[in-house]
Amino acid sequence: MKHILFNQRSHSSSLTVSIKRYYCTNNKNNNTTISKLNNIPSSPLNSILKYTKSKPTKNIIINGHNQIYKSKELIERGYYNKAEKSILYGFRYMQSRVNPLSSIFTIPNHAVGLVSYKMGKFSIGEQFLKYSLDRKDDDTEKSIFFTRHQIGATNDLGLTFLRQGRSQEAEETLFKALDMANKYELFDLLPTIYSNLGEFYKEMCYYDKAAEYHGLAHSQANYNKDLINGADIDISRIYLNRAQILRISGSLEECKVFYEQGVKHMLQYFDKMGYSKNRVPKHNDWAKSLIEFGHIYYQEGQYEKALLKFQNAKTIFEEMGNANTLDALFNQLNIALILKHFNPTQLDSNVQLDNIQQILQRIEKPYQELKREKYMSRFNRIDTVIQSLKEQKFFNSLGENIAAKKNSEKNIKLIEPQHFQLTCFK
């Protein structure tokens, strides 16, 4: 498989601290690892993993992994609750048949870590991604297949660190994944790693670097055979990520060009997958694309249109059972910000909007759970926004008093959504 060569300017040497797998456990100490697996707070897995010395057959491995892989499409579409149940079923199938310390458990641990991250369960996601990386090599299944998942788990672990505000660990871990993918010449994994690095730099507010890495993701994807036909969901995500950075950077007209391409490729993907053209696609990325459209309208000063896009995205999140995910919570807060500061009056009478108090009550519990998960973002000042919504006076999202509403509308910044994460469980 071809890959494109870039001047990566000795990324690894730019790190201030060398990468260390400080989270590794001693493979000789089985009891320690099993104890950790069986004592994860609030995890549905804490009662199903058991040690076994029996050597699994090939059929057991295939059946177990097939069940895990059934969850992939559910994760890709955004049905996280269903995906979690499917993965747990695979765990239960393998629990008495496979030694959880074996490399065979790399994939199940990666799957649990990924879906936990998607659901905002960052502490659980972090632990299972680390377990995936700690699986020992054995003679049962030693292949590049498991190396791929080790790279994928490392990549996802970097995002998990980022969401918890651990920026140095996030940077080190993401570049670790990049080094591994290049070392083993697994160039098809590079787009998702570059994309996550773009998200890292966006969260650090280095938008030029974010644009650079999303551009690298795009260039590399064009060399990957599975993306050339233009009907893959990841090529849509790449365009939309580049549109997002352009919008944030103030290049709105160029942003629209990339946004239109992203939506075009997404609709091609839906057509390829058999989605009905007469119904709203039930897909997490479609909801996120509506949010991006809403942000474009907002920056143009078309607040009623922005609100309608955010409301449509909210409906999809709720119908898919994702009302408590990060992007869904951010979206609800943005709806509240528009309602408070702009009081839209030209909406369709059929549109049912909650008032600000209802929105704040709805997000209180999931947001407190996120805080317990140590969620932290430099870019999204969520606490300040929530506090400003509770105040009677007008404040913008930075907590600054708005004395003259009409003259200050352009200073009211909405909460930025997360990037479109590329496929990472391959």
C-alpha cells in the first residue's frame, strides 16, 4: 500500500518528556491485573471477567471476535448503548474460554475502551484501553492484526487523556501511535491519528497546527484504497473537520466549500449503505453535521436558522439515545445561549423549544457525571456558560457583562463541538 511522505520535523524529539508506558502491569503478576479488571468502579464488566487456564480453540477466538466486531457498525453510526451491550455479550462468551491476559483480549478491551470514551465514561475508557495495551504476547495469536489494535488503542487513549485535560500525556500518546504506525508501515491508520492530532491542537487553540494535521489526514486518506471511491464515511469526516477549523479561524467562505464537500460525501455514504432518501438519517455524524451548519449560520448572524439546525440535531441525538453525550450537551447549551441572548421570534410555529430553565435541569445530572469523569477542556468554558445562563443579566460565554446587547452580539461565543472522529476500530 502506498503512503505519502511528509516532513514531520522530528515530532518525537519535540516532546518534553520521553514516552513511557507507566501504566503497564507486570505480566507475571496475574492476580494484580485480574484484581483491577474485577474492581472497576461503575463498570458493567466488573463481574464477568474470570481467569482461565484453558487454551482457546480457533473457533472460540473467531466467534468471540466476530461478536465484538458486530458492535463496530453500531459505534460508527452512534448507537453507543446498543454497541456496549453487544460488546459485553462478546465478553461473556469469551470469559470462561480465554485467558484475559492473552493478546486475544486486546480487541475486546479496545472495544470497551472506545465505546466508553464515546459515551463520556473517560475513566473507564482509559482503564480498558490501558488493559488492551498490556496484553502479553503469546503463541496463540501473534500477528500484525493485534498490533493494529494496539496502535488504535494508543490513538484512542490519547483522546481520552485530552478530554481529561491531561494535555502532555495526550500529546505524547498520540505521537506514540504515529510512531508505531510508521514503524509497522500501517499507513492506513495514519489518517485517524493525524485527525486526532488536529483535534489536540484545536483544543490547545493552535489552529494553524490543527489545520496542518487535518490536511495531513486528508492527503494520507487519498492514498488509502478504501477511501478513493469517495463513498466512505471517513472522507466526509475529514472534509468536515477541515471546515470546522476554517470556521473557527474566521475563514467562513472557505469553510463552506469544505462543508459542502463533507455533506456530499456523507450523503453518498448513506446511499451506499441503503439509508432511505425520504427520512432523516439516524446517524451521529449527520447530527454533528447539522451542528456545524448551525455554527456557520450563527457566524453569519442568522440566529433563527442556527437555532433550527441545533434543534434538529438535538432531536436526532434524543432518538438515538445519545442525549447525554458531550456534543449533545454542548448543543443544548448553545440552544440556551441563543434563546437568552437573541430571543428568536421568526421560528416555525411547529418547532417546540424548551426554555432555558428546562435545558439547565436536563443537563445537570449528565454534566455532573462528566465532571466526576474528570472531563476538562481548555476550549469549552462550560462552567462559565452554565453560570451565565443562570444569571438574570446578559453575559457572553467568557463571563463578560453585555451592556448593550445589539452592539455585543458578535462577542457571544458558542461552545465548540468535538471533531468528527475517524474510524479507529479496524
